[in-house]
Amino acid sequence: MKRICGGYLSSLGLIVLCLSLATAEAQADEPGPTMAPSAAPAPPSASAAQDPEGTYVVRKGDTLWGIAKDLLNDPFLWPRLWDRNPFIINPNLIFPGDTLGMPGREIAPAPAPVPTPAPVAEAPKPEAPKEEVKVPAPAPSPPEAALAPLPPVPVASEAAIACSPVLLQEPAADQAGIGSVVKSVDFRLLLSQEDQVVVAMDGARTLKVGDRLSVVRPGLRVIHPWRKATLGRALFTLGIFEVTDVRDRVARGRLIYSCAAMTIGDRIMPFTLPPFPEDKIAQPTTRVLEGVIVEAPGALQLLGLQNLVYLDVGTGQGIGPGDVFAIYRPNVPAVNLATGEVVLIPPDRLGEAVVIRVTNTTSTAVISASSRVVRPGDQVVLSRQIQP
């Protein structure tokens, strides 16, 4: 029995040993158990695989934030990666395979250069005291009362006065002149300044080289607006002629000044510049002298500053060049409806006119001041007069 059991036990032990060996061989052929993720070795990091001073190839799942964290050790440096790689339009969109240039890890600003101390300048040597130069005080300007009075401003230039028309009695205007313009050297119909003309003298009148003549032309009759009587005809000055050659009663010359267009047949007469007292100022007067604006050259009906007018007063009433007339327009009396009383309304003052040419019964004046439109028929009252 013992033998049997002993043999049995020995056989059983052999079987267990064989099974153990077989199991060990099977385990050696099969793979070992999978390790937990936490125990698995990590893949090599980007910082370990790339040079932060060189380039980096983007992998799947990379972001600029993560690359800056791994390679620059600071995720907040991602804008430097974006600036370094201008091909990236959207910093949130980078793609695997993109090659990024690396800006480096140095972010601190470069140290400012230490300023070199400026050399100490030597103290300036004291200069010798300069002699003070005394500037004389400016002489006080003379008081206003001691200043010479300014000369009066002329109401019109010499050319304007020379070209101004004059109102003459009708026979005098018709007979004005000592000759006529008979020919234009260039066969012109309308003549002006610098034109060459030929004039013929009336009767036995003669001229000499250098004489100056006025070219004149009579105008239409002028009718007084109130009295409806003829005051005369205006004689217009059109230009000035200078003689350059004389043969018998024929003179040749040129027109040296033009006031208006001239033509064949215009009359000529000796040129004299009407006197005007430019060196005197008209003084207020107590004389009572009234007149009327008869007409204006060209029959103008609306007049203003610098327009010429004819007045029905002249040297016969003591008027001369430089005298000043105030221009008035009378107002129609009004009726007070409450009382029925007639109310006289003072006339309106419209401006002033200064006399520049005179005859015995008429004068030519220029409007020197105007506040409203002046018309023929307005009244004039002597305001200031040149004292002898």
C-alpha cells in the first residue's frame, strides 16, 4: 500500500512539475500585460526635439500657445511666434507641416547703453566789464495840432475834368471850334488815342507844331425839368490832338488822349484845362442859393457817386469851381387824419455835388457823396464855398 501510494504520489508530483513547465513556456511566448497609461513612457517633447533658435515643424494638435509654452517656456510669448512668421494670417489657424521660425527665448529688452559722462567744461574766464552805451531817447513826436494839415483829396483827376462836358448857350455850342477833323491817315472811321489824323482850319487861322487842341462835339438840347425851357446844348470833349506838322491851313498830328470815340467831322478848338482849386477847401457858407439838377450827360435817370450832372446855377450867381452843393429831394406834405392838419415833411438829403466847370448860367458838377439814388429834378442848396 505504501508503495502504491508512494508511486502514486511520485507520479502526481511529476505531472504537476510538467504542467508548471508548460505554463512557463506559454507565458514566455505571449506578450506581457499592457501597462497603464500613466506608467507608459511619454513621447519626446517638442523642446527636446527642436532647437528654439531655429525652426519648428507644426504637428497635429499644436497651437501657438502650446509651442510657446514648450519652446519658449512662456505661453504668453505666442505673439512673438506670430510676428516672426508673417505668413500666418489667423493665429488660431496653423496646420501640420508648417515650418515656423523661432524668435528665441530672449525677451528682456537689451540693456540701455550707459551714457558716457560729458567732459567737464572749464569755467569761463570772467570778461572785462563792457562800457555801457547810452542810447539817446527818441525825440517826442510833435503834438497833433502841430502837424501840417493833409492836402484835400481832389474830387476828380485832371483827365476827368478835361473830359467833362460843359453846358453852353445854343449859339455858342453851334459855333464852337476853329477847325475840323478831315481825314484819318489809316482811313479809320472811329478814331482813338494814338491815331494819326489831319485837321483843316477855318478861315485864316493858323497853327504851329506842338499846339494842343481839344476835339469836341455838340450834344442835344437840354430842357429844364421844371421850367421846360431850353438851357442850351452840352459841348462834349472827346480827346486831345497834338500838332506834328503844319502846311498852310492843314495840320497833321496824333491823338494823344481819348475821352470817347472820335470821327471825321468832329470840331477842334484850343485846349485849356478848366481851373480847379485843389489847394483850397470849401468852407461853410451862410448864403442861401438853391438850384436844380437839370440833366446828366447821356440822359441818365439814375445817378450816384462820381456821376456828372448839370446845374442851373453859374458864375452869374457867384458860383465857381470847388463850390459844394447839398442834394435834396422834397417830400409831399401829409395830412394828420385825426386833426385834418397838413403836416410839412422835411426834404431828404441824398448827397453832395462839387462844381468842376462853370458858365454864366450853368455849371457841371460831380456827385462826391451819395446815400440814395439821385435823379434829374432833385434840388441843390449851396452848402460850402471856396473863399477868395
